[in-house]
Amino acid sequence: MEITIHEVAAAERKPRPDGTALGFGQLFTDHMFVMPYDAVKGGWHDPEVRPYTNFSLDPAAMVFHYGQAIFEGLKAYRGGNGAVHLFRPTANLARMNISASRLCMPALPLETALAGLKALVRSDADWVPSAPGATLYIRPTMVATEAALGVRPAKQYLFFIIMSPVGAYYPEGFNPVKIYVTDQYVRAVPGGVGAAKAAGNYAASIRAAEEAKKQGFTQVLWLDACERRYVEEVGTMNIFFVIGDEVITPPLSGSILPGITRDSALRLIRDWGYPVVERPISIDEVLEAGGRDTLKEAFGTGTAAVISPVGALHYQGRDCVINGGKTGALSQRLFDELQAIQYGRARDPYGWVETL
Ligand code: COI
């Protein structure tokens, strides 16, 4: 499919923000990519890069009523030589199609979606920040737009990509976060949509996150829905523990997100020769290891958060401080190496980076 490009005139473009004080997801670039889908009229059509503008949707658009909404998150990085790098864009779009399948939404034509994403980043290339640690966050999204009431797959959808120059996701930056382990709320159930990047999963997480925040915690760690015992994931990240010499992360059981940063971290850790295991790990095992001082470190992985060291867990009224509340050696190494690959400072033996 041919992609139409309608660019904003140079004089009408928005002022560029100060790259050192971006926050997360507050500002949006000049352009967006849009591609509608109509099951009756032959599927995906008219892909277009166009000025960033509001949508006009019917109040009966099915996304408002039945929540067929999925999204992705990836980043563009400004390399030292000025080049723009994308990190694993194909993996993100492929995961979006897995989410789409789970929610009975149409599969994206991957070649056009990737070409659209790249065309969009090219149109807004000067929005990719050059301040250290700042990136351009890219948010592919798909929603049901057909105007109809009745619970069934919609026949019309909109796939769009918007972009936002961002700094660190957490106010702490790359510093240890304090996590509240909830046994009151659950994020996902076996057989549910926990492995899909469905907007509803995030809606379901907000209440627990707000309650945790009120008590001074940055995020919530979710336990499995059946026994409230096994660790699943943290708010917007997958979670890893280093116990003794072993690196442990919960397996992709169907109720946690198959994180692309998780996958990248696993690859690096394995290649560095650490013993790594993907297995169910109970919160009791984690806390017992904390009590015996064999819990050396814990960290989360995610596109927005990158690598986020966990300095403390709070569970059932008790605190478990990890590594003296400081960033562990593996978290630091992973953060440094991943960022070096993403920004193009280090060799990328994995073919993860696509340079525009
Ligand atoms: C991401 O890490 O890209 C996410 O989607 C998390 C988030 C900001 C909801």
C-alpha cells in the first residue's frame, strides 16, 4: 500500500521543547500516522502521515462501549552522530498483532505499518531529542470505530501512531523504586487478556496504583489471580530477581505481558553467562530470600521505564529492602548496555536496532 504524506508547513510546526525537562507523554509531535480498516470495503486502506489533529468519532464508536483498544510502546533514539535509531520496531508490531488476535481485531499489514511508522519518524525526525536519556516515545494504537451497540467484533477500526518526546518514566529516573505488593487486587486471570497489550489491562490497574501511590510507593507488584502467591509483573514492567547467583523471572504464563525489553534483557543476561531461569516464583520465596540476604537485587524491565531497579518491596505490612535500597550491579550493567545499544554507542550483535 502506498503511504500518503501530508506534512505541516515548516512555519506552522510546534516549538521544540527543552529536552532536559520533558516528563513523560505530555507533548506530541507535529504529525501522526493513520490507517483505517473497513471489513466490508476490503480491509486496511489509505495509510497516511498527516498533521497531528483530533479525531471525530461517533459516540456509538464501539471502542467507547466494549473497549476494543490495544496499543504498543517503542522508542526512537538520537545517536551521537545525529542518526535516529528505532529499537525492535518489528517485534512491537508483531506483538500488536498477537494482541489484536486476542481481542478479535484485524491483523495489521506489518510491512505497511512498519513503513508508516518509519515515515512518521522521518517527518518528525527533529523531534527526537538529543538530551542525555531523552527519547521519542512512539505509541501505535488500534481502536474499534464502527458505530453500533451490541457486543461483537467491530467491522471498522483505526490504527494510528502518535509520538511524544520523553524523559524518564518514573520521577525517580534510573534510581531504585519502592513497590507495593498487592494481594487485594489482581491484574489478569488465566484465560483472560493479561498477555495482550489491551488498554483495559491498564484501566484495571489504576485503582491499585493510586492506592499504592498514596502510601508512597511508585508501583504495584501483581500476584497471580488464583492463589495470590506467584509474582506476575509490576505496573508497567516485567520483573526480575537475582537470588544467590541465579536470575529469575516469571514465565510467560498467558497472564503477563511478553515484554520486548524483558526479552532483550534475558538475551543479554544469558549471553553474559549468568544462570537465568523463567519459572514461577512466589512472593514468599522472594521475601524469604530477602530475609536471608540472598536476594541480591530486583529490577523491572519495560520500554517506558527501560531498567528500573527495585529498592524495596512492601507486602502485608512488612518492608523488604533490597541491596540496601541501592541499584544492583546487574541492573546497572543492563541499563548501561541496553542504552548503549539503543543509542547506537555499542555494537548491536542482535539486529535489534534499525537506523533511519
Ligand atoms: C511501555 O513501557 O511502553 C508501556 O506501555 C508502559 C506504559 C507507559 C503504559
